[in-house]
Amino acid sequence: MASIIKANQLQDFGGNSIITSDGAGTITLSSGMNTAVAAGTNNTPAFSVKQSSAQTGIANNTQTIVTFDTEEFDTDNAFASNKFTVPSGEAGKYFFCATLIFLSSADWEAGSLGIYKNGTILDVGYGRNFYYNTWKIATVADLAVSDYIELKCYQNSGGSLNLGAGRDNVNFQGFKLIG
């Protein structure tokens, strides 16, 4: 059985108005409620980028910045020049994840994919290549305004390698966590 409660004002235990209604279906939230709702309604800034063509010439024994030529989305125009930079007013905790595949049919020693904050390693995923092995990484970072995040890869095959192209081979995503 359904019930109907009619009221023009909802108050907390201290008598403070939380929600008011004008009787015509328009509600007004208190300033505290507006702040809470605005802060918790989305996970932006957010971005997703990929390589649509292979990145070639990844040098042996060298940390190399992973480049991206296609933005799938970038809600705050915060991804540019192969890095995400925290926009003004958007400091907080962020989630980042990435995938990378080296194109090589040879068996070689090791490789890595790292997430870097302001040029310093934040998190890294290591692996040993077994014919087109894929590296995946995810991390959470506490970021201030103007901090930037970028990806770097490493390989020691003994020669130069290429990265695979396409959404499934080389991609990078991130978004601000709610709360």
C-alpha cells in the first residue's frame, strides 16, 4: 500500500531547512545540500584516449612517453600533449588505468608501463614478454591543481619496438573520484 506525505518544508533536527517547496512542484535545496549534490553528481574531469596508429621506435632500455592521437572524450579539455593536467578547482583523488601492447614476435626479457605524476613514477606494472604480451595498470592518486599525469613505457628487447594501435592495444583513461 502506498502512502503520500505532503509538506512544504523538510528540516533537520536543529530546525534548519534542508528542502522547501513552493507548492507548484519547484523545490529549493539549502546551500549545504546544493554543495553536496554538486560535488557528488559526476566523476569529472574525465578522459579516454587511444592510439589510432602505432607509435614506432620505442628505444631499447629507455623510458619513453606514450603518445596518443585520438581523444574518445575529455570532459574538461584537461588532456593535451599526451598528459592529463588537473584543472583549476578540481584537486582531489583520481582513478587512472591504461593498457599497452608492444608489437614483437621475439621472446625478450622484460618491459613495463608506468603512470607518472609530475615526471616522477607513481605506479608501475612490470611483465615479461611472451609474444605480444599486454601490460595493464590502474592506480588512484591524490592530485593538486596543475599536477599532471602521463604514461611511460620501457622495454629491453635489444632493439627498437613499436606499440600496437587501436582502442584495445594502447589506451589511457582517468576520472575524478566522487567524495
